[in-house]
Amino acid sequence: MTVDFIVRQWNAWAPGISCREDWQTWRDRQTFAQQEKAAIPAAVPKALQRRLSPLARAVFNAADGCIDNDKSLPIIFSSAHGEVNKSLEMLQSMQKGEEVSPTAFSLSVHNAIPGLFSMAYGNHQEITVIAPGQDGIAPAFIEALGLLQERHADEVLIVLYDEPLSDFYPSLPFALNAPAMCALALRISLTGVGLSLQLNRSSAHRDDDEHALQIFSFIKFLVADDKALVLGNHRHSWEWYKK
């Protein structure tokens, strides 16, 4: 499999990092601010703002920098763990005999953030939510490129996001954790002006950790002079090339 595509725009947020210049600096230092929340975009209705978790705020902040409010795009949301920390909090509350509200439950499921996003931006286009597990970020690109090749749209938005997990979850034998909360949005197309990339599948077996860590690898690829990025799991690998 070999596919050429264009990154028309990208935007990412992590604690203390909110613009490309910040990410250029991060590439060398790879440090993050502590306990910082993403700003909520002005387009989000106030009635929905109070429902946004810190992770949702990061997603909205990253995606808002890649969209035109007058044009809705199909979106691929991809997260290994989503709001699993909120699910854990509810389970712990239940263990204590406390009641869990239906609203809290609805905001903890894997498609909670995409649902809130579609409401906030009035997006009625196709929205796909992926939980790729150990397959990393590649499935989101495959899904988005499939929509483009099938002419479902001229452009598709990919949103990759994850946050550090509670210490309750073991990190071994899987690389479950992230160094910091992060959301990356990329608006891609098959033609147009932007960063030209090629995605190839390789049979090479390698282990580049899970989704949460691969997001940072891809951001570093975007801001660095490197011409290629290879990410994989124990079955196969994916290669992104700058053309």
C-alpha cells in the first residue's frame, strides 16, 4: 500500500505548547508545563463548555485551528484510551456505594468527545471514532485516506489524542502511558497546497509503543527536517515520507 496525500493544515496542543513555534522549541527540550488546561475556542457554546473535560478541551483547541466554521468536514477521531480515567473515577465511586449520574456516564464513553464536538460545531458530516489499541496512529490515516479515495469529501480532518493514565493501570507489558496530555489535528487532502507526504506499509517488525507516544513522534516529524518517519508494532510498520 502506497498513498500520496497533502497535509493542508495541522495544529497541536499539549500543556504549555499551543503554537508551532512552541513545538519547535519542544523538539529540542521535550518538556511540558504542569497542570495547564487548553483554552476553549470561542465557537463552543457556553452551555457545552462546562461539559468539556481537560482532554476534551485539548481536542477542541487542536481541531479548532484546522477547521473553517463555514465548512464541515468528515472527521476521524483516534484515541487509545479516550476518557478511561473518567470511567475509572465512576467505578471507584460505585465501589464506595455512591450513585453515578447518567450525564457522567455519557461523557465517559469512547465517542463522548466526538459527540460533543459535532454538537458544538454543528458538524453533520461523517464522524468515525477509532480505538486502535497497539496499532498506533496509522489506522486513523488509513480510514481518512479511504474516505478521500472514495470521494466522500475533498478534505478530511484527523484528530489524534490521549492523556496520561491513572497509576491504577499497569504500564507493563504495554506502553500505556503518555508523557503528557496531547491532541493533534491534521486537515488532509489528496491534492492542493501544503506538506506533501507518502504513506507506505512495510513488513518490518518493530515496536514503537502505542498511540499516545506515537502522537509525539509524528509531531516531531512535522517540525523536524527529517524526511521519513517509521512507526510500527510487532506485526508490521508504516512509513511516512516527506516528498
